[in-house]
Amino acid sequence: MKNLVILTLISGILTVFSSRLFAQETGILNQAAPSLHVTEWRNLPSGKTAIDIQDLKGKVVYLFCFQNW
């Protein structure tokens, strides 16, 4: 029983330290959106031939994208 408690503590400590050691910065919170580089865009505003990310600021955008394999 004592060995089981010790093994549990050691594995918990190793898990905490390894997760911090190998942690990566992920996510896009508080980052500016990158420019759009698209070849085709549906429903462009009248008078526009291309769209910029700033044109979409404050709007709800639904992106439907897929890859055909």
C-alpha cells in the first residue's frame, strides 16, 4: 500500500513537470487576424475586386472550407 502511494505521488509530480516542460504556446487570443490571400470570394461588396480582413471587422463571418482528397 505504501509503495502504491509513493508511485502515485511520483507519477503525479512527473506529469506536472513534464507538462510544463513540453508546454507550447497555442491559441490566437488577442492576436491580429492575418491578411486573407484568397483566389475566389463569394458575394463581394459592389465595386470591390478583392476583400481585406478590415472589411470584415465587426461582422459575423461564416467560413465554409474543405479539402477534396
